[in-house]
Amino acid sequence: MRAAPALKSAVERIETRRLALQLARDQLRSRQQRNRLGQFATPGALARETLQYAHELLGSRQVRFLDPAIGTGAFYAALLREWPMAAIDAATGFEIDRHYGEPCRSLWRGTPLRLRLEDFTAAAAPAHPAQRFNLLICNPPYVRHHHLQAADKVRLQQRSVIATGVRLNGLAGLYAHFVTVAHPWMSEDAIAGWLIPGEFMDVNYGRELKDYLLHSVTLLRIHRFDPTEVQFSDALVSSAMVWLRNQKPGRAHQIEFTYGGSLSRPRTRGLVPASRLEAAAKWTGFPKDRGMARAAAATLGDYFHVKRGIATGANAFFIMTSEQAVRRGIPQQCLRPILPGPRQLQCDEILADAAGDPLLTRSLWLLDCRLPEDRIRRDYPLFWQSLEAARAGVGQRYLCSRRAPWYSQEAREPTHFLCTYMARRRGDGVQRFIFNRSSAIAANTYLMLYPREALAAFIGDDPARARRVWQALKSIDTQALIAGGRVYGGGMYKLEPRELMRIPARSIAALLRT
Ligand SMILES: C[S@@+](CC[C@H](N)C(=O)[O-])C[C@H]1O[C@@H](n2cnc3c(N)ncnc32)[C@H](O)[C@@H]1O
């Protein structure tokens, strides 16, 4: 039974006001301020879908609702639309910031909401089981660990241990602590839906949260939103909705993984045994884990040694156009060709002139000078002046100050094969593989793939063979690249060198068999 019609239209009116109010309150805050307290509201449609799904899980039980980070009440509004008032025994919300809490309070006056303008993580959980909640829905603040005060981190860790026995990693964000600290607020058999960044599924510091989900409660479902259809246009995170029941998991328990589309109509779904999750370092490959299934086979690391491109320490100083190099009086022997960043690189194959320099519309050069200072002062006074001007600033930066001389670079060989370090989804692909036929090296916006012995022997000096290797790299399954790396909101895909080396390499293996 849903809410009665008259009440329903009252709720609709309040919800219209709430949405306007949310917008107005957001606009009064800078993005930085909102970041600090993780203030990114749940879109109304998603909140509604969330509560509809919660209703399916909770069934016909009376509701005791808790939102530990209520904002203006997106989920509470959806609760009132979904359940009749008579079915709501209690509803409590926490909000730390009066900027959202005060209008929330006046908006929902006359409804069952008990709003507590407090820090949820500092509040004492109900001592009596009857006061606990059987429906906990929350979009907790996405505050990253480096924005948490050291003392707060220690306090949160202690509270998590007391609440669940789990000590969260020091790098865990505030949202992870919300999940664990909320544990004693749930009644036996309660349902919880947490809208949190999906990163915890892949990163090392998510391990303890995954342990909690696998052992302290029954993990029911994880829905990952497709980052290209991000739910929060203004928060750069990829979100997942984690559903659990406050009950110890049964044996042979399976978890539903869904991806893309919406909560009620996901694009893909699959059941994954808990034992499989236990063994998997990363969960974002589920349910589609074709890439993982092949992980036992050869990987790119068997054929390539992968390194990030060089970190110059100050690209604006060390990387320049030919004209800038001339103006600064830098001799050719102190310059090496370097590729422009992926966004400026229009083509995926880089041709070279007879000297090996890349044929690009805009050539860039890297200052990499090993000449001693007295020689530069004597022979290249203009260049000397520019170094002197930068010595106290650029020269003192961490990386530069550790080099000798500070205006030299790490010795690095060029390679035929490059891969973008971060990429946006384009059509069917994510990362771009670049075929570099020049002697240019690359900065750390690329990964550089150096063929190991067997592959280097296969290529020899034959550009046609190198091209076939490039084509084999380009044929790697996009899903395998996505599953092996990390995904950020707004559809940003990142691959660390070690992650790229773990990607299955069937196409390269097949090439070597020819
Ligand atoms: C991601 S927003 C979600 C707001 C709302 N529930 C929604 O879904 O639209 C998180 C909210 O938690 C509040 N918040 C941040 N830290 C908090 C804390 N320690 N205790 C209670 N609320 C907190 C923020 O001010 C913000 O309003």
C-alpha cells in the first residue's frame, strides 16, 4: 500500500520546494566548501528508485528509517512517497551543517522526521534494540582521507572498531567510516542501502570495508553506475549502491552484481559467490569479468616492462616549443624530443624524420642537460640566465633538487609503444595505444611499454613487425582494460603500470606463435 492521495500530493509539493531549496543552498556554497563536507545531493529520481527497491527488500514490515547524512532529505522525501504514513514508526536524520539542516527541519515540520543537527559519527548508537532502525538509506559525505584531521581519523578508526571490530585503513574516506559506525544503529535483519564511491572495491584501503561486507553482514547486491552516465554531475566519483542485510551471511552465499542502466533496470547482472569475492583483489570486474577469467593466461607483463613516462618536476619549465628553446638560447645537445600530452596528440601513429625527430604539427622539446654549470655560463650566457632565474624556484622543487645537475632528466630510452595513463571513454575504447616511430620520449601522462627479450627479438629492426605488435595491443578487449584499471566519475579511466602489466595478452601471445 502506498501513501494516501491527499498526503501524497502534500509530499509532492514539499518535494518541489525541497529541490528548489537544495539548488539555492548549493549555489550559496563554493565547490570547495561543499567538497569539505561531501555535500552532493542525490538526484530526486535516483532517491525514489532507491526507496522503491528498499521497499522490495523490506517487504511489508513497519519502517524505522534512518538517514545519517540527510542534507535536505532526498531519501526521506522518497520514503514518504513510497510508504503510507501509518507504516512509518520512526524516521531520524542527522545533518552536521545547519546550512542544509535548518531548512530541512522547517521543510519537514509536521511529518514524523526527527532531525538531529549533529555529527553522526560522534552520536551514541541506541542502547535498546527496540530503538534501532530497520531501514538505513544514506548517501554519506565523500570526504577523502587527506581532508580529515589526524585526530578525527583516529577517533573514526576507534569508533569503527567498537562498532564492528573492523579497523579501517588510514587512507579510507569518511564514507567508509559512516558504513561501519552505522552498524550498531541497525536492528537485527535491517536493510541498508549505501550510495558510495565504487573505488573501495578496487583499492587496497577498501579491503577492510570489503571484509566487513563479506563477514559482518549479508551483502545482498552491489549496483555500479556506469561512469559515463554519472549520477552526480558535480562530484567526480563513480558511484555504487551497496545493499546489505544486518544478518550473518549464510554458507554458499551469492551476491548480485549489477552494472549500468538504473537500479531497477541494470544493463548487466550476475551472481557472484562470496568465496569468489573473497579471493578477488578487485570487484569492479564483476559481473562481467571476461578479462579476469583470462588472468591466468599470459599477461602484458610477460611481454613488456611498463613504466610511467618521465616526471620532469616542472613541465612548464622543462618542456617547450622550438621557438621557446631558441629564445632561451638552449643548445640542441641539451634538448630531446618529447611527445605532447594525449589531448594534444591528434594521431596514434607518430612518424619521424631522418634524424628520428617526430613529425608533428607542433614539436616539443625536453630540456635535459648534463653540461656543467661553468661550461653553460661560459658558452651559453642566455641559457645560463634562464637557469639562474629558475634556480631558486624550479631548481628547489623536490624532483629537481634530487638530480645532478638539477636541470638534467632521468635517463630514459624511447620506445615504440605507449599507452595513455588516464583516458576518457571514446566510442568503444578507453586507453589509446600509440605507435611511436620517433625517438621522442614521453612525460608521465603516458605509460611506456618496453618489449622484453622474446618480443624484442620478434620485432628486431622490422617496422612492419612493430606495427603488428601495436595492432595486437589495440585489439585488447576494452572490458579487460576497464576491469584491470580504475574508473573515476565522468568516465575517467586510469591504468597504473602494474595494472597494465596484469592485463591479459592473448593477441600478443598469438603473434609470437606465428
Ligand atoms: C552526500 S550529501 C547527501 C545529502 C542527502 N542525504 C542526499 O542524498 O541528497 C552528505 C550530507 O552529509 C552531511 N554531513 C557531512 N558530514 C556529516 C557528519 N559527520 N554527520 C552528519 N552529516 C554530515 C553533509 O553536510 C551533507 O549534507
